[in-house]
Amino acid sequence: MHRIPFDRVNWITSSFLIGTAITALIGVPIYLFKVGIDWFQFAMFFFYLTATMMSITVGYHRLFSHLSFKAKLPVKFFTLVFGACAFENSCLNWASDHRLHHKHVDHEEDPYDISKGFFWAHIGWLLFKLNPEPSMDNVSDLRKDKLVMWQHKYVHWIGFGVGVIIPVALGYVWNLAMGLNPWTGALGGFLIAGVCRIVVAQHCTFFINSFCHMLGSQPYSTSHSARDSALMAFFTFGEGYHNYHHEFQHDYRNGVKPWQWDPSKWAIWTLSKLGLVEGLRRVPDGRILLAEMGEARRKAQLHLAEMREQPHGPAHRAADALHELVEKLSANYHELEKAVSDRVQLSRHVLNHWQDETRILMRELRRTAAYA
Ligand SMILES: [Zn+2]
Ligand SMILES: [Zn+2]
């Protein structure tokens, strides 16, 4: 207890985060036990959760923080209004913190630096003010956007009005129309689509700063702690492919493979087909594969060196097989590197072939892991 810096507690944020969590944990089970399950309340919860989370991932994150596409007014307005309902501060503050995170990832100036542990990266950085206030000199582009500045000024009013008052009013009206006690409906709206949804959305967003820097694989780079995890992608509306994202932060996609779960990417793509967003930024396939091949080669060479240290037995024989695969990959890597730097368009067939060879090498690496 003596290590908790009480003099540096951010009391307003801490009271909000802890108060909403306690209200949801105690209030929702009691409400469901006394009143039962009403599908309208759950529909409202899922609508609000999806709208809030998508506004953070598509709006706050990919649009405003990374400028990974351009959006028309309705998309900006929707994501700023429902983003406010997440109670994760204004878009301007959020983007400033997030740009600092990318610039200084895993270092002191990173607001949610994972090297300080899970608790700090997840929520500690909000509960305590240990670092000086950021200068916010990295969001001058967003300051020119009138809608962003309007949201910055009224963020808590918008969040409270749309994120809490409206679910309360809808719960009241629904029960009234059904001939039930309207105040029970209002309480349900407050607890389920209001408070509980805020808590769930917040922790799902916080996972991106905590678990997404701890759990999963690093297929594109090990120069930072960010990781790719399908499980985290599920909880974060696609943001779980965080290793890719830190490597290629301006890409509108996080789950770049066709089978990866990235509803935020699908939403942006759909909006582009409807003409509501444009200028979607994509990293060329060759550059993505080059990063994957480079990382696979680096891991294989390290592993090979460890295996070579044991001159006799099965490790030695396995090392010869692995060596051959690494040589093949190296040749492909250099060819691809040259093609990327000369901006030569490679056929899908060639890229797929090299991708397959990289996968075979990674499989062999896992198979021989016991020898190292
Ligand atoms: Zn990150
Ligand atoms: Zn980012």
C-alpha cells in the first residue's frame, strides 16, 4: 500500500472508472434477477457497444489518429458523437496520446508504456498522473477541424446526453408502450446500455494497450512489443493485429489477411463503397511480405546458431535441413527487396509462392524448437 502514490491520484478519472465498474458489477446482476431479461434492453446494449467501439477504432484511431483514410461529414459526426459516449476523453486528447504511443512505444514518453507492466498500460496511466501533462503539439492538423474542436469542447455533455440520457429515455418509453413500469425501463437503460456498456467498451479498448502488447505473435517485427492475436482482435473489433499495426500504422487495415477478424476494416471498406469515405491507404503486398520474410529469416538464423552449438545428435541433422530452408528464403528475400526498392510489380503467383515458403520455414522452426 505504501507504494501507491496517493498524492498523484487522478481523482475524477479514478472515481469514474471505479464507480462505473462497481455500479455495473453489482447493479446489472440485481436488475436482471429482479426484472428479468428484456430483449429491448439487450438490443440497445449491443447497438451502443458496437457504435461506441467502432467510433473508437474506425474514428478516433484509424481516421483521426492515423489519417488512414478520408471521411465525409456524416462519418466524422457519427464517430465523434459515439466516440464521446466511450468516455475516453476527447478525440483530440486521445489522438495526441496515441500518436505519442506510436512514436515512443515501450519507452518513458509512451503514455501507456507496457514495460511498466500490465496494470500501468491497461488502466494505471489513467488512475495516476505520474508524468507531466503532454504538450499536445502533435495534433495541430486536428485543431484545424471544426468538428473535432466542437467535440473537444463539449465531449462530456455529448457523452452524457447521447450515451446515458438517451438509453434512459428509450428504456422509459419502451416500458410505457409495453404497459410496464416506465421507471424500471429507465433504470435498465441506465444500467445496461449506459453504465455496463461504458465499462465493457472501455476495458476492450484498454486491452489494446495492455494485452495487445503481451499476447500473441510478432510476424512483422520484434523491434517493439506489439503482438498479433486473433483472440484480442475479437474483443477489440479488429485491433488485435497490433504487431502489423505498429509496423504499418497508416494502413486502414489491422487484420490484413483475408481470414483475419477485423470488423473495423470491413466497416471502412463498406463505407468507401457507399461513397462516405475515400482515399483508403494500403501498404503494398510486397512490402508486407518483405517484413514477414525478414522477420522469419532473423528468427531462423538465431535458432540455427543455437542449434549449431550442439555439434552431435538430432539437433545437428535438423540444423542442416533448416539451413537449406533459410538459404532459400534469403535468396527470395533479396529478390523481393530489390523488386520493392525498384517498385517492380510482382505477380500474385510469385508473392503467394514466397509466402508459402516462409510459412514452411516457420513451421520447421516450431518443429525444431525443442532442439535449441
Ligand atoms: Zn500499441
Ligand atoms: Zn495506432
